[in-house]
Amino acid sequence: MENNELYIGLDIGTTKIVAMIGDVNEYDKLKIVGIGKSKSLGVHRGVVNNITQTIQSIQSAVEEAELNSSYKIDKVVVGIAGQHIRSLQHSDYITRENSDQVIDKEDIDRLINQVYKLVMLPGEEIIHVLPQDYKVDGQGEIKEPIGMFGSRVEANFHVVVGQVSSIKNIARCVKSAGIDFDGITLEPLASADAVLSQEEKEAGVALIDIGGGTTDLAIFKDGIIRHTAVIPFGGNIITDDIKEGCSIIEKQAELLKIKFGSAWPGENKENEIVSIPGLRGRDPKEITLKNLSKIINARIVEIIEQVFIEIKNYGHDEQKKKLIAGIVLTGGGSQLNHLKQTVEYVTGMDTRLGQPNEHLAGNNSIEISNPTFATAVGLVMNSMNRKKIDKKDYDENQDENSDEESVTNNKNTDFSKTVFEKFTDKIKNFLENAE
């Protein structure tokens, strides 16, 4: 089937790989038309550690999505996360030679490209440069300097940095699975697109995406992303704790967590017991739910405390930076019983569970509105926004009559490329040269 108007996201997680196909209905709302998921083999804490297994997992997720939708997947937007992602704050400025002309897109791009030249640790590369606010000739707190006069333009930036080899490995797996690379997005940003409302982003909110291998954090205030972090613990480490603490196999520990697990030990009575079949004719094991929830609670509190340190690092204690909308939980790990209450207890912040149906058409299936699919839905939305921008640029170019004007416009289009697109181009070039 013709798929030039399809939007496709690929979420390569530690526990599962999800391929999702979206289409737009007559009301310009996103409708998910195909979904495929497979067990993620070869990914540990968001980082590929077995290329062959990851390629196979990607292929089976893609094939399932194609079967479900009868569309063909050729290009995808891929999410990146993993314990190698870190972020930092940076300020930079440019001096303009001609202060009689207004500040334009070219000046802002020059400033952003300057941040790109920052020297990072060996093997690290800047993935994302997010302007926070600007100063023009000493006048601060400017959201949009384009169109103003001034000779010195300064900005505070939120800079996201990652291990370039890890990102190249993911790109390699996607390419080897026979799919083209349409773009890269930071997974916490994708999840935020799917589950947060614009009002929450304005008021100030922390999105906590609890995945299998990592817990991603994205903080928004005044509609702008202010802080990102990746904590290298997720749902899998809770399963490991249960496995060790109860001396059972991993499969049983995972089932126990999903069926009977609770993040709040006070909920269980001492006499609530689960019996687990023994291995190969051994006697069954009896585990009290009280003990189970104590094991889970200890690890959940540790994860949330680490996230809370990051929220404090951003400056939540300052009146101006207060996150009025509190915390939104999403991701597979957010479905743990009584997690909301535990998070509120640890942080003292209002908390809600975020489901990715905020921006979707009303007739999507129940399965998709599960927090597990927040990142995949966000990646599909990212693909849609990307194509809208490309189409707008194309239409603008078509509107120009003379060749000369068209050339100028192409130059501007190139300037308006986001930082992520430049990074995507870099990865694409790398893959072409690596063939």
C-alpha cells in the first residue's frame, strides 16, 4: 500500500522493541493503524550489546506491524536513551558586526553551531542543543530574539550529550534490518510529547518514564524543556531483586511482580501468601506478599530518590522554577500498584499516571493507551511533525517563482534544520561510508 503519508516510530527498549505505524484521520488527529512488538534481545540498559539479536528483534517487531496494518515500513524515527546520555547547562554568545540589521535565523544558528563545537569527553558527542532563554545587549529573559536589534546575543542552553558509538550501533541495527533511518529523537522528549499537555509544560512538570532498563526524566517549565536525565535503573532491576530475595527464577519473579507486586508494603497483610511451583519436583516455595512489596519498595524508593535529586538539581526548590504540575509517571514500570502514592510520599509532589492518548484520535485501541507505549506513540508524533515541516518547506519553495529566489529559500530551509536533523544527517553519512 502507498505509505507516503504514514508516520512510523521505532522504540528500541531494554525489555521490548515496538514498531508503530500512524496515519491522520479526517480531523487531522493521529490514528495508530499498526503495531508490532517483540522481546528485546541484545539491549542492556538502553545500549545495544548484541548486534545480531537486536537486528532480529527489530525485524520481528517490524514484520508484526506490517502484518497488522498491511502497510510496508521503509523509514522510521528511532528513539535513543540509555545510561550513556547526560546533559549539561551552557551559556554562549555571539557578537554581530552589523547591529543596524535585525537579528535573524542565521544569527541564532551561528550561536547554536558555536555550542556544537564544545569539547566533550572522548567518544561523546552533542546530540541536542536546546536554547532556554536569550539576552540581547544585556537585556535578559527574552524568549524569541529574532526581529530585535542588538549587537551581542547571548543564550543559556540545555545540552544533551551521548556516547556516539552507542548511537551508531543502534543506527547500524536499524539499517541492517533493512529499514531506512528517518530521524533520531531523545526518548524522554518523545514520551513527553505523547503524555503531557501544553498546560502542564507551561506550569512546570517532571515526566518520569520508567522503562525496563532505564528511568528517563524530562523537566518542562514555561513550555520549554529545561532538564533531561537518564537513571540507569528500571523495572528489570526490581525483577532481579525479587529473584535474589525470594530465590526463584527470573520468569517467576517477573510474573510475581506484575500480578502481586506493590510499591507500598503497608497494603499487604502478614498472612497473604503466594505459592510458587518448585523446580523439577522440588517442593513449592511460599512467599508472603508483605515481603514481596518490601523488596519492591526498597528499589522503587532508591530510583525515585535519584530522580528527585535530578529534579532538585534543576532548581525545583526555587520559587521561579517550581514545578506546579508536579510529576507525571509513564512507561511500563509505572503500572506497579500504589506507585503514585509512593512517589508522592518520597517527593511531596502531586503525581498522576500518564497515558499516551492525550493527542490521539478517539477510536484507537485500548492497548495503545497503555503507558508502556508512550515512547512509541511519541516517536510516531515526531515523525508526523517532521513530515509537516518538510512539506511546509517544500510548499514554500514551490511558491517561489524565480530560480534565484528559490535558491535563497533553499538556503533558509537548510538553516531551519533542527539540531537533531543535523545529527541525523551525520549518522546517515556515517552509515553510507561504513557500507
